[in-house]
Amino acid sequence: MVTASNRIDPHLYLVSVSNEGASVNGVGGTALSQMSGHYYGYSVSYLDEHCRWMLRAGRAERTVRVRRMHMQYVADFLHRDPVDATQQELESWQDSLPLDQLRYKTAVVRPYYVYLHQRGIRPDNPAALLVTPRKKRNLPRPIAFDAMERAIRTAPTARIRAWLILAAYAGMRAKEVAHLERDCFEPRPEGGVFIRLTRTKGEYQRVTALPEWAWQIIEPALAPEGLCFRRERGTGPVTPQQISALSNDWLHKSGTRSTFHSLRHWAGSSGIEHEDIRVVQEFLGHTNPQTTAIYTQVQPARIARMVDSFRRLDDLAV
């Protein structure tokens, strides 16, 4: 049990971990100093242990970094190590947050206390009863086809055109485009390609596809081997942030307020018109079918066609 008298000094804890030799290395031999977001959370006891557990469990590096960052924010709010924070203190922290951020930030922090409780470090979980607003049902906002067609046809570079096509016709996120490698593409017997994605949201592998006409457009923009899209300046892959920023800048210049992600929404909305929800779920890489279900609600024209088909009251018709 963590009390004021036996609370671990986080700085001494880091020293003891460093002296353990092999345990300082994370998954794949990653040193503590190389852990994503290692510069956050230095005053939070057991956070390094928790983050190494996250890496062993296959959590994405960005997820680890965000967890460390927000635990540092909790420590800053409390002005001390949050390892023994009470439910009341965490509720006060919640009260300091904007309402539109409350659900997300609570979800980021809560697993740290679940870990402490399940490992026997704390006898309780002070975050178990934290309440959050009900998640709003946000409908996707697909880009208008005319705006999308204009942006793709007049794209200033071949790679921006390729990014837009991959989002719209393969349903890919910016992260997935950024980590594409040439051997991710596999020719289909009937034309076009399958695309095997390994670096996805949540790191769940999935397969998407492109039609032949789209493949012919994007192929010249791809590197002949290795990473498909590298930074124009420096080395390494282009980042998801760069893909979103450059694509959004062009979309806005082309005359639409839509964003890069709205092309993926267009893909989902178009897919649900032609296939069942299970196919679209796999296409978009949604782990929860409820996420895909919102695409069944985005076509008011389908509702209009349905009510037009109802048996009418002819004798009351004007």
C-alpha cells in the first residue's frame, strides 16, 4: 500500500531501475531514455514500469507518450506525485478541465490507476468511479465529390495526389499513408492492388485495396523500394502530421473547407452504399462495429427514397 511514509521517491526509483541492468531495456532493447515521451512523468512513481508494461502489451508508442504526458499534467495539478491521489483529488483535477476534453483525458489517465491496483501497489482504484460525459454521436462529414475530384485532378504534386487517392479510395489514415512501404502492395489478379497495412491506429494489421485506375495514378509517385514517401528535406518517412498539413493546405486552396480525413469519411459513406457494414468495418479498420455504424446514418437521400416508397394515401393526395 502506498502511504506518505513509504511513497517511492521517483528520482531514486529511476536510479534503481537503471542499476537493474537488463530491466532498463524495454521491448526490443529500448532504453528508458529512448522510450517515447520519457521526458514526461519523471515525478510519477511506477509510471516507467507501467509504460514498459504497455509496450509489452503492444501499445503504440504514441499511446505511451500521451499517457506519460497526461500523468505529468496530473502531477502538475496536484503539485506532487499522483501515485496516492484520492478520488476527490482526481475529481478536482477533472473539474479543472474543459468539458469537451474531460472524457478523453480521463480515459488516458484511468489505466495508470488500474495498473497500480491490479499489481497490488494500491489497495484501491481512485479512478474507478470517475464520471465522464456521454460520448456524443458525431456524424461523419464526407467531402463533396465535386470538391474531391477538383482537388485530386489539380493537385500540385504527384505525391499529394497520391495521398488524396489513398485516403478516398483505400480509406487510409494519414498515419497509414506515412508508413507505407513498397512491399505493402500486392497485385490483384483482376487488376488493382491489395494494400497490407501494418502501422495502423491501434497497430491492428488489416488489408485494403485500390482499383486499377487509381493504382496507375499513384504508382509513379511511390519510391521504387522501402518507404513509399520520404521527407523532401532530411531523412526518414514523411510524418502523419506533414501529410495532413500539406493535404489540408491544398484542399483549402482548391476551394473546399474539408480536410484530409474527410476523404476517408467519403470512402466509408460510399462503401456503405455498396456493401454491408461488416465489409466496411474491415475496410476502414474499425475494431468496434459501432464506429462503422455511423456511416449508415449519413445518407439522408436513402431516408428520402424510403419514405417515397411507402404506400401512399391516394384519396388524400392533393
